[in-house]
Amino acid sequence: MKIVSIVGARPQFVKLKPVAAALHDRDVEHLVIHTGQHYDADMSDIFFEGLSLPPVHLNLEVGSGKQGKQTASTLARVETVLIETQPDWVVVYGDTNATLAGAIAAVKLDLRTAHIEAGLRSWNRSMPEEINRVLTDHAADLLFAPTELSLANLRAEGLGDRTHMVGDVMADLLLQVKENPPTMEIPGLAGTENGYVVATLHRASNTDDEDQLRVLISALQSLDVPVVLVAHPRLLAAAKHFGVVLELGSVRVMEPLGYMAMMSLVAGARGLVTDSGGLQKESFLLGVPCTTVRTETEWPETLIG
């Protein structure tokens, strides 16, 4: 059997790890197609190296761009690869443009398609991720739901007959890491009496709106504990564009980290401030309080009250 996994961004690299490990000792030819949606080495290479992921069969080098252009370019390039490789199954992960483009390309070629992390809903149709996950679920042949709530969502949409509740692959990986947690020393924070807070911001609603970005950064800078701001390339570009100084007051800027280093950083924090669904879930599993800088979330299981 030949299986093609299509990935393009940090959360998908993390989800790929347990799947690739499960397929490793089976009679399966597993090809990994990297769309190049996250093309920055800090957001791509460090995850493949740090997680010991299988080598990439092909990097499509799609790069960044507006939603339609990036999705269309990914779809066209993925289609070519799928015609050449003719897999038995195509596996897509999560809710990025790579997810939707991969699913559309596969189903239009009449290739069996599976969606890992199916059924998540934020109910905010203005989010590209919400559109991606809904359309992918309705296109795919096989849906792997991570939680009972996601399973209920899929059943309510008439997709129960193709759905299996299998648990969360990101949780599988994190629980393995928790057994032998890595340690990480942060320059300048050793011995800090009140600990530190980790922050990440990358969503358009927070980075592309100048007023919103200034409010969030100002709030982080005014905290009475050190804030380690792990800066996504999108945040850095927005801050430069708007003339927002990030490293001021309590904030210390750090470049993106690999999976193990990031989990170590979060595990040692007294709190996390983020707009990342993946990190929100990971902090919940690590027992670290999380403030989610969004008006809604596709992971309501992690909320208090």
C-alpha cells in the first residue's frame, strides 16, 4: 500500500510524527509531500530535524501569498504529484490551506482521502481555518475525530458514517515527551523569582490590525513578570510594517523553536498567551494556564467555565 501525507505548516509536522511512526513498521510506502506553506527554516526545517520525521519526498515550494493564490497554487502542484505517485490513500492534517488543497486535489482524482483532526469547529466563518476544515471534512472519505465533541459535530453534519473517534495525535506525541521532559535554559531568566510567561501571536486578526497588535504588545510589555515572545515571521513582518517595537518592558523576543524546545519552554512557564489552537491544547495537557487571544476556539474542551 502507498500512502501520501500532505503537510505544510508547523502543526501538521507535529501531527505527522505519530502517524509516520505508526506506519514505519507496517508494509506501507509512506511518501511525505511538503507544500512549502511554511518555507522559513525556523518554521519548517527545525521541526523535521527535531522530531526525526521521515524525509520529504518532494517540497512543492508554494511559499506565502493571499488565500486564493496560495490554495490554488498548492492544489495545482499537489495534483501533479498525485498523478505521478498514484497513492492508495492521501492523508491530510488539520486546517491549513495545504489541507484543503490536498483534499480537493485528491478527491477530484478519485483517490481515497483521510482527514486527521476532523470535526473541529470554531463556528467563526471569517477564519480561513474554519472554511478549510469544514470543506475538507465534507470532501474526505475517512474522518478521524480527536474528541467526542468533534465526533458529535461530524454526526450533526451527516458525516457520521465515515467518521472514527481515534483520539488526538498531538496529545499522543506530547504524552510521550512528558515521560522524559527536556530541559531548557533561557538566557537571562535563570532564577527568576516569579517565573515567566510565554507568548505567541500569528493570526491575521491579531497581527494585521495595527490597533489590535499595539494593544496586545503593550499589554504583554506591561506584565510584572518576564514575557518570552516566541516571534512568528508574520508577527515580525507586521511589527516592522507598523513600527511596533516588540522587545520593550517585560518582553524578550525569541526566534521560533523546534517542537521539543517549545514544549520545554511552555512546560516551565507560569502561563501562556497565544492565538495558536495547537499551543492552547498543548498547554492544557501540560497543566499550564493559557490565555487564548481569540474570541472563540475550535478546542472548547480546554476552556474553564
